[in-house]
Amino acid sequence: MATYENLLEEAHKHSIEVYEMPMLPRNKGLYSDGIVWVNKYTPTTVGKACTLAEEIGHHYTSTGNILDQKDIRNRKQELRARQWAYQCMIPLNRIVQAHYARISGRYDLAEYLGVTEAFLQAAIDRYTEKYGLSVKADDRHIVVFDPLGVIELFPES
């Protein structure tokens, strides 16, 4: 599971500096030139982890100043960074693991995955845009996004 501490280690390994700074509530985090700023006033470590994952995603997927979200190229870079964060924090195999752990309900799933409910919903929305209503997670499992669940496949005899 990608925790705030794990993500800080990931950042350090890739020479990304991370600072917690006071910011306006609308700003969760920022990334520029190998430096991430996370809003110090984010109320939970889980919320900070979701933000840090996205900002590390910018390190891997974005170039230049993308603050002007009216420009479609900037919006695409923002989406790529968020998608990186979703795949980092909520890979499909973790949804399968949650199924086997008998996790039900979005609140419990978000807690199990170590993300906020808003981040979980955004990831599900993005996965639905990318894959449609379901996707084969591996040889034995299909993740269904609406309603969220896992279908276990059994090999033919």
C-alpha cells in the first residue's frame, strides 16, 4: 500500500524534494522542477498521501507550467499525473485484494486502500472512462466499476 511515508521515500529516491507549506484550502499541492509542496493544512495523512501521489505523478508525466487549465495540452498533462496517482494508490489488484478481505462500502474501501473517499471516486470515474464498465484485472478477476465489485473467474475443467 502506498502510504505518505512510502511516497516520501519514493520522492527521496528520485531526488524530489517535498515540503509541507501553509497554502490556501483550494491548493492541495504544487510541483515544479523536482520540488513538491503539500498543503500543511490538509487534515489527514491520507489526504496528504493522495496529494503527494499526484504531485509525484507530475514529476513523471508533466513538463513546463501547466497552471492554465484552459489550454487542452495542460489539461491532458493534469489528467496523466492524476492517472499516475490513481494507478499508484489504487492499482486494480488492490481492489481484488479488498474483495477477498470482504471489504464492502466505499468508506471502508477507501480506508482499506489508504485514500480519501473523493480520491477513490475520482479513480473509479477515471478507470470507467479508460476501460468502460469493467476491466480484466488478471487471469482470474474482472473489476466492475458500476456497481463496484469483483467477479472471480474459474478455469474450465
